[in-house]
Amino acid sequence: MTARTIVITGASDGIGASAARTLAARGENVVVVGRSAEKTERIANEIGADYFVSDFADLAQVRRLAAHLREKYPRIDVLANNAGGIMGTRELTVDGHEKTFQINHLAPFLLTTELLDTLTASKATVINTSSAANSLYGRLDIDDLELANKYSANLAYGNAKLENILFTAELHNRYHAAGISTAAFHPGVVATNFAADTTSPFRFMYRSFLNRFMLSPEQGADTLVWLATAVPGQEWVPGAYYAKRALAKANKQAYDAELSRELWERSTAMVAQDSDRLDPRG
């Protein structure tokens, strides 16, 4: 069997790196994407994979990443949008967007939509790493996506993880008939470097004795690996949210079809506006 091409973002550490190792060991053609050049190159060299460095806090870098992927890989069988994180205090990116919103939602939205021609032609699977924080903290106001009026680190992260599920559902609605299969999943509470370089209160939990009760990166990556290797439509239901290889209950807002449609439309307008600003002809 010819090896499939599997692109994993956020693959320089944690569950992304673990999934990359597992999939490469199974003979898949894994493409490692990460923010840290040193860490990303190290993982890629370890498993014999191609790699790209891209900081999702800069949408120009996301566009360049998409262009490189389109050029090098005429076929992409799986796109795993795994990059993300919690940021702490409210901060704007170079693009002028709230950082948690951009890194967790807007950047993977841009990457995916920039690759749509390749993904549809490949009948690809698109996997979005979400979190149970979508239910715990998510309270999405479509008119304040960047939390200019009411900000907390937990709300920003919960909303972003809810947006991952809404994006999964709307991508399914728009492109499943064209051949794309989508899924979002909660990896569990995993012992990683999550929030280590932020001011979020979460960083204390991940550095405390509670760390010993968390899942290993390998355990956290299990559902991602399963979604990437099992047959959509036969072994899992496209367009849904999963935990521990099973359908899971998400925030009630995650099932709002109008909200998912509106999020898509507003995200499209945001990335188009950013592109126009960068284009000297715009």
C-alpha cells in the first residue's frame, strides 16, 4: 500500500509529536509542522519526516505554509489541525487579532481553507484538536469573537475549543459531499508543556503534583491516531466530536447550525481582510 501523506500541526511536542511518531512507525508519510524550529527539526529527523516551521500568531506565515504544502504535496490524505494553546492575559497578534482566537481557530481555519482544492481532490480527512474546555468555559458571542468587551484566559480558550467543533461541523456541511471527512476530538488532560510559556493559571496545574495523574502524550494522541487511520463513514461518523474513540457530548452551542455558519462567514471575512491589508494592490 502506498504511504498516505499526513500533515500534523503542533507536532513539535506533546500529542502532536506522539501522533507523528506513531503514524510514521506505521509507514505513513508524515509532515511535521511546528512553531519552534529546533523542536520541529528534531522530531522530523527522529522519524525521518519532512517538516515546516510556522508561527500561527502570524497569518502571513500560515499562508506561506499552505503555499509550500500545495506545491510539495499534490495529495494530502489527512490534515490534523493540532496546534493551539492558552495565552493568559489578552494580547493581540501582528495581524491585530486576539492571540488565543487566532492561534486556535483563525490560523487553522485559514490553513484548511487555503488547502481546500488539495483536500477535496484527495478525499482527505481533517481532524481538529479540541478540548473539554469547550463545555467547561465556552460561551461564544458571535459579535465579540475576540473578547474585546469581556476577556478571561479560560473564556478565550473555551471559546476557541468550541470554535474548533463549530468549524468541524461547518466544514462537514460544506465539503463532505465533495469528499472531505471531518472530526474534532478531546485528547484528555495530558501531561505536556501546555501553557508553560503563558501567564495562564493552567501552567501551575501542569507543573504541580497533579501532573502525575494526567495522561501520557501517547494516550492523549490515541484518538487522533485512530481518526487518522480508521475509515470515516464506517468506523467513525464524520462531522462529529469525539473523546476516547467515542462520540462525546459538546457544549450545546456546538450543535447550533446557524452559529457554525456565521462563524465560518466571519472567519472568511477576517482572513480576507488580512490578506487585502498585506497586498500592496489592496
